[in-house]
Amino acid sequence: MADKAAVRRGRYEQARRNDYAVIAAAREVFIENPEAKMADVAHRAGVGQASLYRRYRTKNELLNLVCADGLNAAAADAESALRASGDPWEVFGAFMVRFLQSGAGAQLILAGSFVPDESLIALGGRVSRLVQQVVDRAIAAGVLRSDITGSDLPLLAAQLGSMRSANKLRDRELQRRYLGVILDGLRAPAHSQLPGRAPDQEEIEKRWRST
């Protein structure tokens, strides 16, 4: 019995590692090229195509899971920021670094390239509310300019996340560099009023539903 339990645990752990590898590979492949095929994901993840299709029936299903993975990470980052104590600007800056790394903003690049499940739209709404709370907290502390909204942040992250080349380490270095520039522009006191109006959640959702 013990041997059978160990075998089951081993298979479960292997399946979990495969899932992680596939989601990570799919995020990279589809952000690089939204028209990529499932075969490209299998190749990047190092798994067989048959194995991939057994777990993910369609590209649309896989894209929903990829985006849900990033949004769940973003929700966890926002919750962590809301629990954090210490210097309010340092808390906000650390959140922005994690938010960029989660890929939640970068995945806006995929908006319109697949049909999002209603559960994904609902998850996006939850993340939006949490991020708005992070923004409100920073504004109330006097460290974030008051004309910024939570809906501005994923669009900023999307612009940074679109920086892609064959050198991933260099991409990450440049993303962090320009995030530093953006953070300086976000910090209070602001030296000018931002032109135009901020996006709202409806505008963000329209990007996802544009297929």
C-alpha cells in the first residue's frame, strides 16, 4: 500500500510540474505570438502534443488558464500589499514589481485573441477591486499622485510586458529599469495633471471581449 501511495504521489507531483511548465511556456509563447499553435507550446514546455491535448482540449481553454494564473498571482500580490506595514511608498513600489512579474498586465496583449470565460472576467473584476484598494491606500498616505486609478496599472504593466526579445534576462532588466522611470512619475507630489481620463473597468473588459 505504501509503495502504491508513493507512486500516486510521484505521478501527482510530475503532473503538477508538467502543468506548471505548460502554463509558463504558453504564457511566453502566446505573448510572443498570439497566433502561435498548441504545438509551439508543447515544444517550448518539453511535453508531447498528445499529452498536452489530454490536459488542455483547446487553445482557448489553455489561454483562459494562462490568464487566470496571472490574475490569481496579481490578486495574491495585491492582498499581500494591503496587509503590509512599513513605508507606504516602499510597499507600493514592491507591489508594482510583483505586479509586473505576475504577468497580469502583460497578458492584456492577449486580449481579443481568444474568448474569455465568464469566470475569467469575474476574476479580472476581483483583481481590479484589489488593485484599486492598493492605489487608494497609497494615495491616502500621500505617496501616490491622486490622478492615478487602479485601472491605469495593468495598462502600464502591459506596455512594459510587451518588451520581448530573444534575451529574456535583458528584457527583465529593461522592464525593471523603465518601471523605475514610471514609479518616479507616479510618486506624489505630481508636477502636472495627467491628460485624458483614466480607463475604467468596463473599458478594460471590452479589450477582453473584442473577439
